[in-house]
Amino acid sequence: MSTTTQNQTQTFPPQHQNQQPGVESQMNPRPKSEDSTYKAAGKLTGKTAVITGGDSGIGKAVAITYAHEGADVVIVYLNEHEDAKDTKNKIEQLGRVCHLISGDIADEEHCQQVIAETIQHFGKMDILINNAAEQHPQNSIIDITAVQLERTFRTNVFSCFYLIKAALPHLKPGSSIINTTSITAYKGSPQLLDYSATKGALVSLTRSLSLALAQQGIRVNAVAPGPIWTPLIPSTFEADKVSSFGADTPMQRAGQPEELAPSYVFLASDDSSYMSGQVLHINGGTVVNG
């Protein structure tokens, strides 16, 4: 079992990055993206997955684990080119194909291009993971500008609609859509009002879309992470808050990306063939009854 599953109070060195989405190379310690004890079983052999935010953090861990399970991967990212290249190298070392696409998923034309390029490169797609997101803490709703509000919703919610619309004609029975929502959709966050609202929207999208696509044999589920050690954290919060990130969970520590990846394998594979419209809560033991 991975050493990250040991429950002990954990702190991080104070740190801050001045630009979102942040990069892994500047983090101390680096996030853990690959569990050396993971036992692959070919559960995604022959599949092609599109993962937004797949260059780092949760998306990176999912991309690598999918490669272990036999899938080829399209990584969609903004501008973190070094992180993306590192992830691509790891996937190729596992004998799978990885295609990188950079750009802003808040733009519908770019989302359409992502799917078109995926089909051109692989001839098909089987899994869509809407994982990329941004957040901008504010002390009061009064401080949330119209520009910030629209930007957060465009990245976190609009992009999911854009990508799903473009992907749907290419998805066949057995395909899977997985949305990354958040614990904040269930327990709230006083400094992340707009971000929490977007994640609540993804819960509702997951439930409604699962009903809309059930007769087509396409399953739609979600994962709601708690505090996970990714580049979004030091690029979002001040250094002193980063140092105690995740310590308030029942397990008294932040999670590592590698600890979420198996849940995305489960939701994309036939292991979850009778499951749709549901949310898996990987959050360090916080009970949210959602």
C-alpha cells in the first residue's frame, strides 16, 4: 500500500506561486502522481481518454494510471508546457500514446478543436474527463468582480458543456464521462463562493446528463476531491495557509493525486457498469452525505 495512506498530521513548507494554474516543478514537496504498488489489470485496454488539466495534479495522476491500464491519452492543458512534456514522457515510457493540446478551454472553438484533433489522431474517443479548473479566493462576495465570476464559470462549467457537446457524436455505448467536482460543492467554502458554485453546477450536470444519456449507454459520474496537493494550491492560497493545507481533515493531511486516480479508473471501466449519475468522495474522511 502507498505510504501516502498513512494518517498523520502533515504540514508543507510555506510557499506561493504568483500565477495560476501553477507548475509542479516549483512545489515542495512535489505531488505524488504514481503509486509504485499499483497493480494494473488492463481495465482500459484499447481506450482513448481526453483529460483536461492532465499535465499536473489529479489529471496527471489519472493520465499515468490510465496508461498503466492500457489507455492512450490526450492531455489538454493551458500553458504549463514542461509539466505536460513530463507527463507525456511518463505515459510513453509505459508504452502508450500521449497527445498534448494546449489552449484555453473557456473558448468553445478550442474545445471543438480538442475533440476534432483527438478523432484525427486516434480515430475515436471513449472517455472524457472534465478535470481542469481555476479558483480565486476572496474574503467577501463584494470582492468578486463580474470578470472573475465569468472567468471562473467559463473555465469550470462552460468548458464542460463545450467539450461534451463536441464529444457526444463520437461517444459510443460503454463510453464514460467523468467530471471533477469538489468537496466545496457539499460543505461550502466562505472564501471560494464562485468556485464552490461552479462545482455545485457540475454535480447537477452529472446527475442530469446521466439521465439524458442513459439510453445511449453512456455513463456520467463524478469525483469530489477534498484537499489534494496539486499546483492549484500554492498558486491560489497565501504561503501560511498552504503550510497547513489539509490538516483540518479527519485524516489530518492533504491527499496526494495518486490516491484519486483509481477512482477514475473505476468510473471509466466496466467495473462501474451499473453506476451513473453518482459522485465518489475522496476527501480524507469528511462525511458530506452527498
